[in-house]
Amino acid sequence: MHATKPVQGKIFHALLMECFADQRLPTDDEVDSVASKIWQDSHGLTTGQTWPDVAKGSDAHRQMINAAMMALGMAGGTCRPSL
């Protein structure tokens, strides 16, 4: 999944179930896609700023990545250095 195309409803649930079923961690791209969706739903619609425009390493970026990681079952949501 590409970050400019955030995951939507059923796709997010399918991704979550796939990760649990396969007992694997989501890829960086998958985490980024979920973060994109969270950003779009929580900030992007009100600010007009798209996820790719959020500076990597900024507080907002880290918060969305951590929220995505927690949504995907990664306890604690500690931000990955590559994201």
C-alpha cells in the first residue's frame, strides 16, 4: 500500500486480520498507510494538509505513526526509526 493512498475501512480490517493471522508485524509501508488514514481523518480534513506534507520526524508525524502502530496491535507504538 502506498502512503498517498490511505487504507480505508474494510482494507484496514483485512490488513489487521492478515497481520494477526500470519503472526507478523506490519511492514513500514503498511504502518505508513494506516498513519495516513489516521491523519486524514483527524487532521487532514480540517487543515487541508496531506500526509506526505507532514514532515518526517515532526511531533505530528511521530504521533500518527505511533497511533498506527498501536492500531495494528504493536503494543506501546514506539516509533520505528525508518518511519
